[in-house]
Amino acid sequence: MKLIIAIVQDQDASSLIDDLTDNEFSVTKLASTGGFLKSGNTTLLIGVEDDKVEDVLKIIENNCKTRTMTTSLLSVTMPGDAYIPYPLEVRVGGATIFILDVEKHIRL
């Protein structure tokens, strides 16, 4: 058995969870934040048999696409309090996935 930990953007989480549950995978959702933009993320815990890992990875890949977003960073242009916003394109979305071996699984 494996434990898949998938960290995805909040905007991808709902459709991903729906797709996983439609395919009869159990999912535990945890709210999280982090990353470069300090934006909302969702961490999903998915326990699956070894032969179902690729199925879950395919579902995650289909729901969590990388996209480009423009944000602005503040930069100091001259001494003093003068700040000018600086637009910056960043890639967001996708998923960060960890796959762990499960030594023991107990359902009570």
C-alpha cells in the first residue's frame, strides 16, 4: 500500500477531489499555504494499493495543469520611501506529489 500526498492549488482541488471520488479513491483534504506567492494550497492524502498509484497520478495530472500568472513585486528604485510595482510572470498550478510506502494500514 502507498500513501500519496498531493499538494495542489486551491482552484484545482475541488475538481480533483470530485474526480478521485468518482473513481472510488478515498481522499482526506487538508488546507495549507505556502510557496512563492503564499497562496492557498490544498494537501490531499490518498491511500491506495500499489497497482492503483498510476491511476491516481493520471487523475492528478488531468486536473492540475500548470499556468502562467502575472503578479507584481515591490522594488526599491531609489533611496527613500519610493516603491514602484514590478510585474513578474510566474508559473502556478500543477502538483507536488510525494509517494510513501505504508508499513501498516488499520481501519477501525
